[in-house]
Amino acid sequence: MRRLAAGVLSLAVAGILLAGCSPAPASDDSPLSAASPAPSRSTVSAGDPDLPAMPPTPAPSAVVDDAAADDAGERLRALVGDAGRPAEVALLGDSFAAGEGAGSYQPVRGVADSLCHRSADALLADAAGTPPSPPGTAILHNLACSRARMSSVTAAQAVEGHGPEGVPAQLEQLAGIRPDLVLLSIGGNDLGFAGLLQACVVDTEPCGQDPALRETTRQQLLQLQAPLTDVYRTLGAATPAPVLVLPYPRLFDAGAEDCGRLSSTELAFGLEITDALNSTIERSVQAANLPNVRYVNALEDSFAGRGACSPDPLVNTARFGPLLNAATSVPASQEVLHPTQEGYRVLTRDLLRWLEENPM
């Protein structure tokens, strides 16, 4: 029975765990700084140890005020739009931009059950409606797709059910739009997040204490910075609109106890990887050095206190039962360890707050 459960879990996690995160190809180049204990967010510095660590971020209250959500569209238009027309926002990138985990997935290129999982309840759904929207409200163009890699920004993405041509490059889709704001989430699939989590769930030894795995991840992070910088430069040159590069939210709470087949040390390792990836993304934005491309340092801790292993999570849980259920369904398996509908509302709240504090 134990062997069967492990096998089912392997199916649930292998290649599809972090929703759309495809496992990285086997390589000798890839995790973080050797087998040191998992640092807090204030001490993580992915890659170059001479670079400063990211500063700690105070944990916000993960509760959405309904009144604030109701006027989100007007707030967004006031921040990035024009009083005479709706503000238009384009979502680009991977599953965290598409709205994986929130349900209410929309057809993509006529495919009703597209595994891109573009959700009507994705980030900024409180502020923007799907075209055509009523006059005076914001318009959201969701061009993101689960499993997207950096290459998906400039080239077609193979997606099951979409035929040999796949889903067109996201920049190609953006060409027909004149957005006031572009949001981008990319890089997690290129790092191979799902493969790392598979190692944590399936392997018997704690993955965070594996020196080889940590060194491989560290090398992969180093190799990500240059291509990420290229993506930001390409996108920044393709549109005059502000491009906001989003971090990945921390899916687990610091100091969380064992959760399903993930031990407390493995949860800490997951946080370390997230922090290191966000640090790499931020440095890549800085290296791109474009006035319209900015890093949003406000969403990393949006789920503090309500992570995937909490009693009231804002993340589709990683506990044993849901993982077994996900093993029988690819669409369901994609949702594991992604924000819930309420989770995206919390991210929207924090993004709007950041926009108010950092005018475009």
C-alpha cells in the first residue's frame, strides 16, 4: 500500500506539480548555496554571494476588504488609465499570471478546456473585466498560459489540444493591443520548480539537505539572469506601457510544520528557492535598465499566515489527500500549489496598494 501511494504521488507531482511548471531536464548544472541551513528572506542572495540580500518584507494581513475590491476598477483606471476610456491591462507569462488554481477557466483559441488555464478570476479580476466590458471599467487581456517558459514570450508554446501550431507567442498576441499596463510572471518553469518539488515529495531523504541538488539549483539560478534580462528588454522595447515584473509569492509559511509528504525542512527549502528566484528576477530587471520595466517588491508575502499548509490556505493545498486526487486529473494536478480565487484577490489588493505607492 505504501509503495502504491508513493507511485500515485509521483504521478501527481512529476512534471505537473507547480501548475504548469515543467520539470527541468536532467543536468549537472542546477539548487542554491551548498548545504547551509535555509535562510530567512532577509538573508537569501541567489547566485553571487557578493550581491546584497533582499530586505525583509513585513507580513501583511491576508484579508481582502470587499469595499476596496468593489472600487478596484476605478482605482486602477485612476492609477494607469485615462479618464476618458477604460484602463487596459495585459497579463503575460506563466500560470501565476494566467490565474491557475482559481477556476473559471476561459477558452483559448477556441479550445474550451485549454490547459493554459486562463482564469476569469486571475490577478486584477476585481479591477478588470473580460472584453467587452461596460463603459468606464477596466479591461483585462489575459495572454498568459500555464507551463509557459521564457521562450513562450517570443515563440509559440506547445499546449495539449491546440494542435501542432500551439498557442501563439505572447508578444504576437500583445501586438493587437494597446495596453496601459503589462504584468509579467515568468522564470519558474525555466528553473524547473516542479522537478525540485518532485524530489522533495518522492525522495525519502530531505531534499533541502542534498548538497548536489542545492548546487544544481544555484547554478540554474545563475544561468537564468541573462536570458531573463533579455526577455525584459524585448518586452520593454515592444510596448511603451509600464511593464511590471511580478515576484512569485511564498506558498508556505516560515516555520511551518510537516505538511503531507513535505517535511518542515523541505518547506523551508521551498521558501529558500522562491526567495532566491525572486532575487534573481529583481536583479535581472535592474540589469535590463529600462525606464518602463519595474519589479514589484510587494507580493512575496501576500499569503503570510495562510500558506498551503495552514488551516485556512490561500493556496491550493499540498496535503496528502488532494495530491492523491490530483493524480487522476491533469487539470486538477496543475492547480496544486497555486493561489485560490481568494488568493488572487489578496494579490490584487497588494498590487493596487503598490501601484498607489509607486506611481507609474
